Amino acid sequence: MSAGLDMERFLVADVGSTTTKVTLFAREGEGWRYRRSEAPTTVEKPHEDVCICLRNALAALEEASGLRLRSEGRPVLPLFATSSAGGGLAMVVTGLVADLTAETADRAALGAGAIVLDTLAMNDGRTPYRKIEDLRRLRPDMVLLAGGFDADAITGPVYLAELLVEAGLRPKLSPNAQLPVVYAGNVNAREQVERVLGERYRFMPVENIRPDAGTENMPPARQAIHDLFMNHVMSQAPGYDRLQEWVAAPIIPTPAAFGVLLASAAARLERSILAVDIGGATTDVFSAREGEVFRTVSANLGLSYSIRNVAELAGVAAIDRLYRPGCEGRETWNIIGNKALNPTRLAADPGEMRVEWGTAVIAVRAAVEHHHRVLREEPEPIAPQERDIVALLRLPRRREEKPARPLAALAEGCDMLIGSGGIMSHSPRPAAAMMLIDALQPTKDIELAVDRAFLFPHLGVLASVNPDLALELFDKLALVRLGRVRAPGGRNAVRVAGREVGAGEVAAMADGDGEVGLVVDNRPRPVETGAAELVAGNEYRPDVRPADTVREAVVSEGPLEMRRELAIPGEVLVRPGDRVEPETVIARSERQFLRPFFLDVASALARGGAEAAGHPPSDEDVAEWLTVKPGDEIDVGDVLARRPRRLLGDKRFRSNVAGRVERLLPGGVLVVRERPEAAREYTSVPAAKELGIEPGELAHWLRVEPGQEVERGQWLVAVGDPTKLRVSRSPVRGRVNRVDEAFGMVIIEPLLEEVLVRAWLPGEVSEVSDRGAVVTGAGRSFSGSWGLGGERWGRLTGQEPGPGLVAVRAFADAELLARCEAAGCAGLICAGLDLADAIGLSPAFTLVMTGRYGDRDFTPAIGEALAQAEGGLVLLSGTTQLRVGVVRPRVILPG
């Protein structure tokens, strides 16, 4: 496609999720030079047009180069483009059981490179209303709907589809477009799931990711996710159609362009390449050999948004052992936490830089281990455990874990290791070599290199139309050869190039082959401490950009307006003009979310022979045989259909569910909506007394847990061995509220949900809807940096924490957090705390931190506002979301 184009100068744009980069490549004599400019990506309001950010970047590039690059707003040079606009692939995942189909679906989505916004399961501990409420806050690119083995009932997947419809999910980039749904659940439920989703969703069925309890089959779902993202989601970025008119070749996703270049390079160099691209949220790993490339994505392994996940995966002790031996772990946790809070911030000193280097080593190692596991993966059998009571009760079987791949084998089979991403490209070259060596610990001679300034994707899109030029630029501009690593084994001292390297030592020797040269790594494998000798005297301290500094918190004062609504229509209890206080109920909803059951009347009443072999009775026949009609209430055992037979008497179909008949579907399937439980009170099941055991023994024999939904007749407690069980069953359908071990009772709460939306903001109702109202008020407010907990309110105190109060402290240590919990505080506002004290924290109060981890003083503006509000009402929301629509905690001082 580049034939006829003047390629002496050309442009390549990468439209990223937050930043758009445009690079000008120009031939100068026998060589090439490049210039780059950046501009914020404009896919969100008020611009909503990717072409605007491209024009802005081109304008900056014109000023820097002195060249005319635009005419009437369009590029005048050949333009090629890659794109990851929209913040990556954001998904919602569903499954029936949290640690079975939902867990498999979650891994399938992550393996396809997705950001998983939420994972829904029937037993995830949330009520149906809460699931809908959580979904309504999200704007995914697509949904992976899984659930149910192929031989199971179809009720579960259809019920999950109904929750999606109730939530009214909309695509992130184009709210009026169809939201893609990849259906990878029970194959027998496909038709009903598609019917429930309707025209608002783009339905794509694939093979079941969990066709039975012992098999996983993720590749079809991953491929469908990839195809939908490339062909449907990416093109929804606003202004994408116009951008397509500007480019000289099709736009391709940024990671795909990376892979295209590596495939071409591996073929040209006749090398086997392993490349690692570490980003803020994910790490991509590519294996390229003989012109082919294989890519995996390790979501939640990155150095900004996902840095906490990496630290929690390995522990900060492992990070400190690499490049900060003897350092205080609490300080390391705070460095990591602050990077997650401010993902664009660069390391400010050598200590912070070494934490990022160590975290990068852990992330690369884990990502390459994942890459090797996926390379070996087929539809994956799950090894069953012995037939014990867990198997008999059809509870989830634990998936047999494969042994971790030996570290010595992570670089096996490759001739060249390439590092990419900011941490690799912008660190000193010895540090980049150090990270690659420490992460993968090669045992043979391997060449090391890095991508200069993330040029690989630019050249990848060029390679799709002019591979020779792309490879020329790859060799001359993009690839920085660091040198080679040699690993003698670490048993004895070795002499290399006239220099002795002792056992356990690492030395770099300038040999003219790369910017670092030959690295002799004479450490025994595996190693836990890093090769810090390579960067001694070559520390890195980047210039701090304005965006990297902590912004002074702004305390706003003036009118406030809040929309206070239910997730679904309900009873609105206020009118315009009403005065409200925080506890005033704005709207309420009382509802049970009832499951549909699909009764296959046609198949049950088939005579046999031809009918049983795939030619069931017609819809007209089934309708004639029915003894019920839509709207009828039925009980278990009721006759729903009767087929006359001359010799044997009528053949009857009886119901196995109590409920209301909804409709007859094509194919002779009768839909029955389950009957709501009449019980509104809690049900106490005296399980210990029923089974003749001591109350204290109950926990050992439990088969349910608090928060779990249970069916009428489901086992709550089972005593004895599998051949002779005594069981206590639930007398109602409901949810386990708690287990009272003092009296040996299981407490079941009704599934009827009463949901209340309160005003929270004191003020006046300005408008109402069928879901709630808009409340207006006034006061001062400011945002926090991080928090936990929902909306609370109380009186502000700088004194001792007390019931219903909101405590204020400059620094919150573990002892203060425990005192607030014990005192029954409504909330706590602090300038800082140690992240080590907050990991796994789930307080009963709302916590808002206004500064950074480790801070011990409020900013002057916040400190003054809180001091002036002493004893007054304060509103807190601790909700924090750092990706795909940033949400920060909020503090409001009404008045």
C-alpha cells in the first residue's frame, strides 16, 4: 500500500488511552532521524474526537521541527497509526459459581488483555439489587457471560442475562451502540440468553469455557474477545472514521503492531526473540521465531495502576532484597502505594527508582511464567480430587495447580531478550540489563536489548506495508543493543577476558558489543538478590515534571447538587421543595429478583422413535396439550401438560418448581417464574439439635457460609461419612445471614430486598424521577486521594473517637484504626497512613485519606477547613476507583 508514497518523510501516530504520540521519521543522508510530540488523547467530553489530539500533536511537532505537516487540518505527509484509545479493553465478567465458572471466565478475560471491572457470580455475596447497582456504575467495552456446565439446567445463565438487562449496561465509548456480549456458558441456554438480551446487546456465542466440572476451554472465548475488540470496540472511538480517511494503511491495535514488527525481525535476524513490554497496568510478553509471533497479556501486572498487585503477589521483602537490602518494608509499601495513587508520577529519588526496578523484575518474571503456561495450554483438564464429601455435595473442586516453571527455564529457547516500556527504555542501560537478567536468570549466552522510546509499535504498522523500511529503522533507530549475558553457574570463580569474576559475583565488561557489553553473571541459580553492581555509581534521578508533583488539594465552597436515585424504579417519598436531612429516605424499593425456569414440555412428552431422535412435537401440539396458561400459579407436582394416548393412558408432565407461568417459547419450552418466598422474617434452623451434636461442633460440619444463597431443601449441615450422612436442610429459599455457634443454629434471611436511598446531603429537593430525586444544598467540599467505605455522616471531632463521630487525625496508625473500629465511629479523616496498615483493611467506618501514604500533616487549606468545622456535620464517601473513570473519596462540610 506504500507504493507511490513519498517515504522520505512520514508520520506514525499512536492514539493511546491517555496520550497520543506522533513521530516524524525523516531520511537524512544515509541515515534516519526522528522527532516526537505528544498531546492528551481526546476521546472523552468535551472533545470526543481522536482527530483533535492528533492535530494538537502535529501542531507541536511543526513548531519543534520547523516543517509544515498540516494542510486544512489534515496531515500532508503519509500517516500510519496504531490505537489503544479508550483506556484498553474494559470488561464485565459473569459466572454461576465464584470459584468455578466465574473464576475461569475471569482468567479468560485477563488472558485476552482485558481490564476486568467486575466479576459477577450467583454466590458472590451480593444481593441481586446490589449487583445491578454496581453494574450501573460501569461502562465496559464488552461482557463475557459464562456459567453452567453443558449438561446443567439453563436457569442460571438466563438469570444473569436478566441482571445485565436490568442494569442497562452501555458501552464505554458509544453509549447508544450495542454492547457486545461474548456468551461462553451452557450451550443449551444460548437461545434463551440471546432472547433475554434482545437488540440492545450484540450477541456472540462461543464454546463453553467450562463444559463440565473437569474441563476448561478458554481459547474460543479469548479469540472472540480479541476479534470483537479489533473489529467492533476500537472503531467506536469518537472520530475514528475520520482518522481512517487520513491514514495510508489500516489502523491496527498497538500491541498487534508490536507483534508484527517482532515477527518480521525474528525472520530477518534468524533469531528466537522473547520480548517483554511492561506498562502501567499490564505486561505483554511476545515469543517470536521463524516469522511467527505469540503474545500473552498479564493483566494486573504493571508499574503504576497495578503496582500494588505486583507487590502483594511477591511481598515487599522480595522487592527490597533485589536492590534495597536492609530497607524498611513499611517505607517500600508507601512508595508503591503512592505510585498507584498517582500513576503518571516519576520516581523522585534513587530509593524510589530502586523500588520500581525491583517491582519490574517481579512483574516481568510473573508475566513470562504466565506466557509459558499459556504456550502449553490446550482445552485444559482439571484433575479431580478423591471422591470425598466435597465431591459428593457438588461443591467446587480445587483446580490442581501446575508446578511453577523453574526460573532457569524462563529464557529457554530464545537467543535475544528485549525489554520495552518506560522502565526499560528510560532507565540507565546497565539498569535495563540488570532487570532483564534478574527477572529471567538465563543460563546460557543470550543477547540483551531494549526498545528505544517505544518505537516498536510505530514500526510494526509500517511493517504491514513496507517491511524492508520497517526493519531498516528497527536496526538503525529502535533497537538498542545492550550486550550479552553469560552465566557460568556460580560454583567457582571464572576468568573472562583477562578478568576474574568470583562465585556469586556479577561483572560487566566493555567489549564493543552493545552499550553495556558482556555481563558475566556468576551467581548460582536461582538468585534472590539483584545484580546491583551493574548500576553502582550510575543512579537515576529524573527531572520532576509539573504533573508529577502532589497537587495542592482545593477546598471548594458554594452550591452543591446530588442525584440520589435507586438503580431501578421504585417508590419515591419526596416532592420538589421538600427539605431533607442526611437520614431522610428519598426512595425505596422492595423486591425479590425471581429466577426463570425453563421446562422442556415437548421433549418430555415425545413418544420416542422419530420424535425422541430429534423431531419433537410441534409448538401447536404442545399448546394444545397444556393444562395451564400464562398467569397461572402452579405448585411442585402440578400437571402442566397432558398428551392423550390410546392404549397406555395420558402421558403427563408435572412441574418441578412452584411459581407463575409466563409464556410458551418456540420449541415447546414453558417459562415459569419462581414463586416469591412468603417469609419476611428470619428463619432459625436448629441444626445442632436436629442432628444431635454439640453447638460447638457445628462449624466443622457446615456446608454453607454467611452470604450464600440457599434453596429450599438444600443441605446446611451434613454429619458423618459419605456412606451414612445425617443432614439438616433449609426449610426456605433465602440467604445465610449468620451461624450462631453458641446455640448451634443457622439463621436464614429472606431474599426480599428492601433498598433505601437517603438524601445524605442536607438541603432541598429540586426535582424527582421514578428512581429518586435531585437534592441541592451548599457547603465546602474537597476530594481525598484514597479511601474505604460508603457514604456516612457524623459530627466532626479532633478529640477521642466515639460512637457516630467522624474523627480527624493528621496520621492514622494501626492503633488509631483499631480504636475507631472499637468506638463505633462513623468515619475517620487523615492526611496519611502507612499502606502496610491498610492492606486487607475492611473497617465498619468510612476512611478518607487526603494526602499520600506516609504523610503526617494536612495541607494548610484542608487543615483550616477541618479546624473550622469542629463539632459540625461532615459527610464522607470513601469510594475510590483509579482506572476507567477515576473516582476519588469526597468530604463535604455542609453549611
